[in-house]
Amino acid sequence: MTTRTLAEIAAACGAVLDGDPGLGIDGPATLADAGPREISFLANPRYAPQLASTRAGAVILAQDHPRPRAELSVLRCADPNRAFTAVVQLFAPEREPAPRGIHPSAVVDPRAEVDAEASIGPGCTVGAFARIGPRAVLVAGVHVGPHARVGEGTVLHPGVVLYDRVSIGARGLVHGGTVIGSDGFGFDPTATGWAKIPQVGTVEVGDDVEIGANCTIDRGRFGPTRIGHGVKMDNLVHVAHNVVVEEAALLIAQVGVAGSTRIGQRAILAGQVGVAGHALIGAGARIGAQSGVAGEVPPGADYFGSPARPRGEALRSWMIVAKLPELQQKVRDMARRLAALEAALGARADQEEDR
């Protein structure tokens, strides 16, 4: 176990220490779980009450946050969340570098091009004319199809499948179980069922892309499905045929994107967002969780709901919907009073006629 002093930790994360610089810390933890030799942080005000009871030896706080207790060491900085990330990295165990070369159990077509500095792990298969770049790592059980390309320093974790002609750029990271280049979902109705539409395109993934576990990115019907440089995808994301995801966009868990949609640079799609085919999401747009998008979302807009609308408009509608039972009861009461009033007026009219 690695122990760091608070002085070392403060230097590593760029914080100002208010406390014992020699206090030994064994690792990071949450405010609720931390012990006297662990460090925690507060970035979300929701967890502020836990500062009163935390057993942590030290906490990272914003610069203007008051010291919770005299005995609790505090590290102050502009961005506690980013600082705590640096702390986690400081304590992260070092991983052994992947061994260069091809494992004896791997099957590599003799026509494939594998760089001498690449690592091809146990049970991997590499097809004809595939290219594996310098320091690329196929951890174990990875399939790289014919004419596929894996860029310099890219890591493919166990069970990743790259179909033929798929390309992934440099410094990528693809987590286990992800499939890139499977057929797009295309069928034409016939008198006897469904006729498969050939999917003859491919997938092009840029540099510095991270793709989570069990994602699927379909090849284009014709031409490529494109994932731009710096895109980050969470687990269980599905990207359909001929979609374009532009640079540095963020797709969070269980997002589904239908064919021929375009997602702009730095757009953020929160968990379980569904996007209809041929939609256009502008650069920097933010789509709230479980929203359904069809049509066009302007650049920089905040959209929410199903169908997705501007966030403020959607939230106002939600408030109205929440009040519907109360409004319904009021309408019923008004209907009863109106019926009683009409009955009284009718009776009075009858009396006047009798006179």
C-alpha cells in the first residue's frame, strides 16, 4: 500500500493545505466511508451535511468553503472534483505494461501487418491485411477482421470485435464486449417477409476516442459511420448506420442513435436518450436523460423530455402535468356547482311560469 503525506497530495492536486502536512494518507474514499487515514472531497452541495460526521483524515474543499471542524485537515482549491481526480490517480496502482509481440495462442493471418511494438494477447485473431499500429494492445480474445486498422497506442479490451474494414485511430480505448462494424439494421418489406438491405459501408473512429463496454457501432449502409476525434461513449451505447458523431461529443449510458443522424461537436446526450433517424443535434447542445429527440436541436440548446423540447418549456409542462389531478378535481367541483346552479335557475323559471 502506498502512503502519501498531505503535503505531497496538496502539491499533486494544486491545493492549499490547512492542516498537518505530515499526516499520512493511504488512499481516497467517499465522505461517508472514509477513515482517519483516507482523504475525501466535497463537490456536490448535496453531500455537505456529511462533513459534520465524516471520519476522513482530510477533505478537499472549494476555496471559500469554511473549515468544518478544527481537527479536520482541509485542502482548498478552485475545483475540488478535478483535484480529487488527481488524488485518485496518485494512488492508482501501476499496471504492468503489455508484453510486446504475439501470444502463442493468437491467430494472426500472415498477410496482416503487426507492428513490432504491438501486443497481441491470448486468443486474439487478426484477419488478412489488417494493420495493428505501434504500441497497440489487443488484451485477450479480441477479433480484428480483414483490412481493419488499429491505431498507435490504442487498447482493445477482452471480447472486442472489429469487423472487416473498420478503422480506429490512435490512443483509443475500447472496453470489453464492444462490437464495431456489425451490419446496420436495414430491411425492405416483401410479400413473404423482410428482405435484407446490404450494408457495404464501414466505421471510421478517430483519435483519442473511448468507447465503453458492450457498445455497438453499426457499419454504414454505404459509406462510413463516423466517430470523431475525442468522442467519449459510456457503456451500452448503440450508434446505427451512417451516423456522424463529431469531435468531443459525449454519449452517456444506454443512448441509442438511429441511422443517418448527426451529433455536433461537444454535444452531450445523457443516459437513455433516444434519437430518431436523420435528426440533427447542434454543436454544444445538451439533451437531458430519457429524452426522445426527433428533428433538429439548435447548437448550444438545452433540451429535455419526450418529445424533447427546450428545457424550460419542458419543465413548465411537467409542472402543469403534476397539477392535473388537482385541476381535474376543481373542474369536477365547478361542474357540480354549475349543475346545481342550473337546476336552481330552472326551478325558479318554472315557478315564475306557474304564476
